[in-house]
Amino acid sequence: MSSEGFPQNAIYTDLFTLSIAGIKRLGCMTQILRNRRPFIDDTFLLLSAGLWNFHLRTA
């Protein structure tokens, strides 16, 4: 346990949950992907994560 009384993995779990919420905020990850191109879902996830990281750094 850390000094605040929370287990260390709870802090990482919270950060991970907030990251997923930020990626879903973009919208393309919450919609059904109808494009049949190979690896399009991986591309959308990569772009969403990059845009979310850019948003966090510039905010």
C-alpha cells in the first residue's frame, strides 16, 4: 500500500480508465466500424490515443 492508503495498482487502474475515456471521447472508437479495410480499428485507436495525448499536453 502507498502512503495514502490506496493500493498502488488502484492508481494505475484509475489512470488507465481515464485514458480509455479520453480515447472514447473522440467518437470514432465508440461507433461501429463499418469500413472493411484491414487494421482500420488499430489505426483509429492509434490516432485517438495520439490526439488524446496531444490534448493533455496542450491543456
